[in-house]
Amino acid sequence: MTQAYINRIATDVPRDDVHNAFVEFAYDMLEDPRVQPVFRRMAQRAEISRRYSVLTPHEVNNGFHVNAHDFYTRGRFPDTAKRMQIFERFAPKLAQSTLDKLKLSEEERRGITHVLVTSCTGLYAPGLDFDILDHLGLETTVERTMIGFMGCYAAINGLKQARHIVRSEPTAKVLLLNLELCTLHMQETQELEQVLSFLVFSDGCAASLISTEPVGFAMDSFRSVLIPETRDLITWKIRGVGFDMLLSGKVPGQIGKALTDGGREVLGKLHKDDIALWGVHPGGKTILDAVERGLDLPKEALRSSREVLDCFGNMSSATVMFVMEKLMQQARPGDLGCAMSFGPGLTAETMLFHAV
């Protein structure tokens, strides 16, 4: 059976770190003086020190506006059309800088046969797939597929589709792009749980090259795990003032319980002690804590995931690829790995892999 490999990964984020600006902005947005200190404590415990956005923060009258384009202003948050205009303006730039970091040779560019794009935070047509073709000068016959609105686990699904392509067409070379501008979808609300969900999200992009060349990570198997009776815990819907997220505080507990009960379903014939490389999507500190408890992992196991969370926050579908990039840099030949992302459903998308 033909083996598919993630040959290499490149990642990038926008220029501006907005984490502290967001914390101050959100603190002032919450009007209840009893809620404000709770938010401040939760922000301090989030284990996030930096998050990046295409929205440039600036200080006005000793208070932070989140964006230099007058994007978020109390009492008149932007409608969906305005948010999509910003996505269409900045997403191609972030895609281009990430693709440049992938450092594709002319021969590799000529060899690309398929382009896959995942995003759940913006859309337009002709879209990012066309922007990629133009930027890299790819053949117009390259097959393009957009994987939309699947949330944080979309990168695993993108890798799964790339593996299917390469195994059915061994000469294929697949370029996978995961791009999210999550900061475009903050909502003006007094609901603490919703504001806390905005606390973790940020913008980022990952690009990967997948082929039959035995370099990087070999993708061994995939599995989807749908957690019963959790359909309403993560939702993501298009509304008049942006994309509206519900991220329930019950999610970590459900993930932990599902992994405790069904960890064997994810790992198949492997034992957790066989896994040297854990590529777990850092959806937040409590998510990582739940995975550790559910699989009974040592603290060091998710170090790369915690580093990505600290330095970049949650970039939805791009995030797990940031973790995979870190793992690729430290992997030794033969190391076994498990990648895992969570999203609407409530679903865990998982991949077993090994370093070559």
C-alpha cells in the first residue's frame, strides 16, 4: 500500500500581538463590576502570553481599541460584510508569507497537483485557492478543494484527504493550507462565558507539502470519534454581525471523559507509552488538562502544545499544524506520534503517524 508523508510544514502569524490589548478591551466591555475581576483572574490563568491578529491595536485615551481600522467600537461592532472585507484583504497576505516560508523549489512547484485549503473564519470566491495558484505560479490544471466551516479539527481532515489523494495517485503532490483569522469574529456581549471563549482565539496560517517521498512524518491511520449527546457544546453559525461561536465550559470535561472511556479507540493497537510525539490541538489550557487526565499522560507529553498555546493562542484549524511543526523539528527516526483536534459535533479527529 502506498504511504503518504507530510514532507514539511511552515507556519506564520500576523505582525501584531493583541493579547494584552484584548484583555483590557474585554475587561472594559464587561460592565458588571462583579464579573470583571473574574474575567481578569481567568485571563491570568489561561497560560497565553501572546496572540496575533491582522487587527492592529492602538491606545486611545489610556484605553485600547483592538483595531486601527476602527473595527471594534463599543455600540457599533462590524457587520458580517465588513468582517469578510477584512478577511479578503488580509488572508491572501498571510497565506503568501506562509507559503514563502515553506520554501518550495521550482521543481516542487511544477510538481504540485492538488491544493487543499481549510478555513472556517472567512470565505470569498474566487478564493484563497486561486490566490495560492497565482502566488506560486502553479499550473491552472491543479485540482483545488476548499474544506470549509469544520472548525479546529479541519487540518486533520485536510491531511486525511491529502493522504487519500496520494495513495490513489502516487505521483501526486498536495499543498495543504490552513488559514484562520479568528479575531474577526469577536462579539459585543456581557456573557462572561462567551467573552472567555474569545480570550483564546487568534490568527495564524500553516502550509504543508504531502507526497509519497519518504521524508518527514508518515501518516499511518486516521480515526474520527464522535462524543454522544454533545452536539450543542460547540456551535459556529453565520449571523448578521459576524460568525457566532458557542463554546461551552462543559467541553473539557466531556473530552476528558471520552478519552478515559475510549482512549483505546483512538490508539488502536498502540499503548500510550508507545507514543513519543503528542500533537494535541491546544484549544485552551483546560482542553490540554483534560487530555492529560483522560489519557493519563505525564506533564511533559503535551509540552509542544502548551508552548504553541502560550505563544500563539488557538488559531482554529491552523493550530495543530503549529504543534506538528514543532514535533517535526525534534522527532527522531521511528518515533511514533498521535495528532488530535477537537471541534463541533463534539468530535475528536485523530491521526497516528511516525517519523522517518
